[in-house]
Amino acid sequence: MELLEQRIREQGQVRPGNILKVDCFLNHQLDVELLDEIGKEFYRLYKDEGITKILTIEASGIAIACMTARYFRVPVVFAKKAKSKNLDGEVFTSVVHSYTYGRDYDITLARKFLGPGDKVLIVDDFLAVGKAMNGLLDICKQAGAQVGGIGIAIEKGFQPGGAALRAAGYRLTSLAIVDRMNDDGTLEFRPQ
């Protein structure tokens, strides 16, 4: 998606440890018009898949999921990173390792919001090694829900997550794939 790549080039910051900071438009301060275009693109790509739910993980994926769900006219469900006191009833749980925070945590989703009759589009802001995505896929498996596709705003193509998911047979669409983050702060994108 040319618009997203342009914003990453203009406002993204390369940090040590293969960190790409896009907090000024994607995952801290939100550019709603850009998010709307991302949602519209995911709808264009997956509109014929019979999607009944948009699934993500808190917190950065929620805005993308909401804008995507507008076009599908389906609910958004998101896995919580901590079991809160207001989460009632039975839950699906999976363990996820956070590359950014360097720790494991449980993600949970109330069972009443996802089931065998659902066909899910999973969306998120980033895909690197794929640990968060594997946790969401595990929750879909526990629920008996079918995965209709995976939509990622930014994939780090030089890390193994995307290749592993594609090799496993998932339909994965990343709107911008960064193939290289250079020491001088420049980025190289995979042609799409």
C-alpha cells in the first residue's frame, strides 16, 4: 500500500534492535484517515471470504480492527493481555512472547465472543517473529473458528513470522513489507 509506505518513510524511525517506531500515526497517536484507508484495503482484499468477526490483540491492533470492521459491518473482538476482573465467564487463553517487551504473557478472550460458526479476519499493526499471531491462531483453534485471512499493516520481512505463516497455508496480506532496516535509518520495502 503506497500510502502506508510513504508515511513510514516520512515519519517512521529506525531504532536499535530492529525496532521501527511509527507511533506518530499508527500505534500511539492515530491518523484516522490513514487507518480508514487500511481498513478499506483489508475489506477490498477479503470481502468475499464470508468474514463474521475481526480479531486482534490489545492494544495497537484495536484501531485497525475497528476501521476494518466498519467496512465488513461485523464486530471486533480482541484478546486481552491481562485477565481483568470484569472478564466474566469462560475464556480462551494462550501464551504469547512479546519481542518488544521481552516477556511472556497470557492473552485471553471470552468464549462467548468466538465460536465454531465464525470466520475470522485477524488484523494487527506489526508482524515480526509471529508470536502474537500464533497466540491469536491458537485462540481461533480453541474456539473452532475458521481463519479467513490475516491482515497486517507492517510486516518485517527480514524476520521469520510472515514466511512461517504463509508456509503453514494461511492467507496473509501485509500492506507494507520492510525487507531491510539500514543503519542510516533508511528502509527498503518489498515490491508489491
